[in-house]
Amino acid sequence: MQTFWYEVGKLGFLSGVGPDKECLLGEGGYEFMIESQKFDLAVHPWTSRAEVDFVDSSYATAEDELRWLYCKRGISGMFTENVDLGIIVGMRGCDDYMTAEELLEEDITEIEEEDEGGVGGAISKEICSESGNGNAALQNFGYLASGIAIGVLTSFFFAKMFGARRGQMRGMQTRGQMRGMQTLSTVDSNDSDSGMEII
């Protein structure tokens, strides 16, 4: 498919091409853009849609996908079902655009600079001094003892509460059973009375 587009570029009378956006999102996307630039062709892929079903799985939203195509692949424009999305991406520009990898790398660099370049830096010393403090073991024991005490008190509270409620329920059942009991007399064929209890 890419060979087709490169051959089209050689025709000389075209000013742009409109490939499926998958051509640019895939592995050959960078090469496609290089070839298009060789022939001075504007690239307008299709079709950007806001629905998640139409967004490549590498991106969280259609805006993320479109910004990547615009800022990293260098597309000239985009066929889109959501014109507002195209306008937002175009107006926002690429000055502040960074990929997830670039953001992570920037964060790591900031931490290293703050930590004076390594394990012996300020942040490392602070963490080590906190963990190496002799009071830390005592403090951890205090947390453990507090947790156990709170757990025991909570258990007693719930046991008492549910125990009282269970006793109330039993009392209600007993009173209800007593109210519902009736004694019936039946006469059998020998004219002897027998009492039958029905609940």
C-alpha cells in the first residue's frame, strides 16, 4: 500500500495525499511522512472520530491521537467527523506537546537534579536518615500497638451491639410464638380429648 502512495508522489501534479490514518500510526508511518516530504506532498489522513471505538488503542482519546499525528508525525491536516476537535488541536499547537515517555524522562531528570545527581544526594540522604533513625522502631511499635487496641475495642463494640440485638430478636420471636399458639381440642372416635398445639 505504501508503494502505491510513493508512486503517486512521482506523478508530479499532486499537492497532497490522504491516506488512512493507520498508515501513519503503524510502524511505516515515519517512512511514509519522509517519502511524502520528498515529493512536497501535504498529508491529510482520514478519519478522526471522537468515539473510543475509532481511536487507536495506543491513545486514551481522539484528541491524544490527533495531537500525536499533528505534533509528532507532522501531518498537514486531518479529515475528521468532529471539526471542533480538529480546531482545538490546531489552535493548541505543539509547543507544550510531550509524549508519555518524554514526560517520564523529564520527571526523572528533575528528580535527579533535585537529588544532586545520584544515590548520595539530598533526597536519598533524607530518606535514609528517616529510616535509620533509632526512634523509627519505637514509632512503628506504637503504631502496631495502637492498631491492635483499636481492633480489640471495635470487636468488643460490635459484639456487644450485635449480641444485644440478637437477644432482642430472640425475645420478639418467643413473644410472637406465644401469641400465635392456640390449643385445639379434637375428638377422636373413642370420645377422648387430646390437645394439639399449632404454631
